[in-house]
Amino acid sequence: MSLSQLTTSTHTRVEYALGHSSSELDRLTFQASVFAPFTRQLFTQAGIKPGMRVLDVGSGSGDVSFLTAELVGEGGHVLGVDRSAEAVQRARVRAIRRNHANVAFAVGDPAAMRFDQPFDAIVGRFVLMYQDDPVWSLRRITKHLRANGVVAFQEVDTTACRSRPSVSVFDDAARWLQEALRGSGARPDLGLEMHSLFLDSGLPAPEMRMDAVVSGAAESPVYQLLAEAVRSLVPTLQKLNIASPGQVQIDSLADRMRDEVVASRAVAVSYGLVGAWARKLVVEDIGR
């Protein structure tokens, strides 16, 4: 999975504010481990099954590709594509270590690439939110999908991220996340726009689901999820005058959120994952 961006020479690139450093790729791997059950359930509901040939858009260091490879089995194949050479190299090394023979990775932009045959399914997680024109991108990407093939994307909804009763340190961090992403040109609430996005892209109205981590327990991963996302955005927070490093106090942020949520007997909600899936219309359906 990657929060990487896809562009072409005719479209303006949206800055990927979280970067592609080793620490950011580590963060993505941790995030993937927490969200894996949600993504697996989404892809299963969408119809990803053994034997399929799948394109993973914005594959990052490979987590969504590896999960999908388990669903398609030895008779299927997954190609992960990402613009970041660093992410792709890490994904290739991880694939070798995991002995995933049915996965390959490539550097590039699927909206501009050509493939030798159409895919049975196209998937992605936290990708379309970084497109300057997600409708255009989705149209271009789904040209690689066979008729009646599956398209399934999971996008973020940062408005879900909050605490109840309100814990100021957690809710401040949630606001920093949303404002930094939006200030960088990303769409932090794109998950809630997926219905219209699919329709505007020429796809059928999607089925949808929403997932999030909700907990008031001290051992919950929700605090680290938010804190590490904010860590990657500290330069953006400072650049946009949203919050200073002194306000954020990033090294203690997760602990402070945990301590205050537990002390308040509150619950904390992670940023949400909105999944949307549909099948590409066959030509005969379009005229009906």
C-alpha cells in the first residue's frame, strides 16, 4: 500500500507530503498490518478470488500486493506499480524474502503505462486521494480492466478521526493530519466522495463499506497510527503554519494521546477507510 501519487505530463502533480523515506515506508508497513483485516474483507466482498490477474495501483512497499497475492493464490498474479523507485525496490526485496512467486513490481504510472493484456481486477489503497483529477485518473487506470472486471479502492476519511469524550491532544493531532493533507493538495475526505467518483468515471454505482479502529484501551494501535502519520507531516505542518514542532512534540505524542484517552475513559477513532467496489460495464450494458 502506498499514499503515492500518479500523474501524467498533462496533469499537475499533487505533492506527496509524507515522502518516501525509509521511516515513512516503515510507517506504511505498520499501518498496513493494522488495516489488513479491513482491506482483506473489502477485496473478498469485491470478488477478488483465486486465479485472477490483478493490478495494484500505488503499491508502495508491497503490503496490498502481498495481501492480494494470498487471495489470488498460486494460479493468479499481482503486479504492483508505484512511482517511487525506493518503494518498489523495498517491495521487490520483501517479495523475495516472503517467497511470493506470484507478485511482481514495477516503477511507473498506470495511467500512462501499457500492458500486454487486461487485468481481471484493479485495486488500490490511499491512492486516488493524491490525484489532482481523480476522475481522470480512474478513467485512465480502468482502461486496463477487462469487461466485467473488478475495481476496488480503499480511500481515507479523516473526518472519522476523533475522540469521545473529546481529548484535546488526540483531536488536535487529528486536525493537524487533515489540515496538512489538504494543504499539500491531497483530498483527506475522498473516501466519502467515492460514490460520485465511480459514477463520474463511467463505472457503475459502487457498493461501499467503512472501517476504522475504535478503542479506549491503552494497548490499541490507534495512537501510534495517528502519531506516526503526523510525524511524517511535521515539515508540512511547519511550512503551512498549522503547528510548530514545539506544539506537536512528536516524540511524546502517541504516549500523551494514550495517557489522556485512558485517563478520560474515552474512546479514540482512527482515520476511516472507505472501500468502494464495482464491476466494469460490458459494452452491451452501456447501451441499456
